[in-house]
Amino acid sequence: MSWLEKFKTKRKEQQDKPDRKKEKKEDRSEKVSDRRVYRLEKIKELTAKAYGVAAKRKWLVLMIVASIAAYLIIFKGGFG
């Protein structure tokens, strides 16, 4: 390979370099955006799950309190 051919190939590589940088930057920004969206969706799902668990526990506590009150009223003669 002559020096002229080497020069031409080097020059072509240097001209392509900004395009590669631009593509790499776009890919990087896309990855960051995807990661951000994933995290936000994950937070929303965890929040919805927490609300569901809290609602279930609220009803569980109400049932336990009602059963304790019924026990005290029926077996201990709570009204009199």
C-alpha cells in the first residue's frame, strides 16, 4: 500500500469520525431515556402495589377489631 492510499484511507476515517460520534451520542441519550422511563414505571408499579397492600391490611385490621369486639360482647357480657 502506497503512502497515498494510506493517506486517503486515514482521511476517510477522520471524515467518518464525527458521524460515529454523533451516532454514539444519540445511542447514549436513547439508553439514558429508556433507563429513566423504566425507573419511573417501576416506581409507579411499586406505589400501586403498596396501595393495594395497605388497603388489604386496613380490611384485615377492621376484621380483627370486629372479631375481638364480638368476642368481648358475647362471652364476657360487655353490655351488662
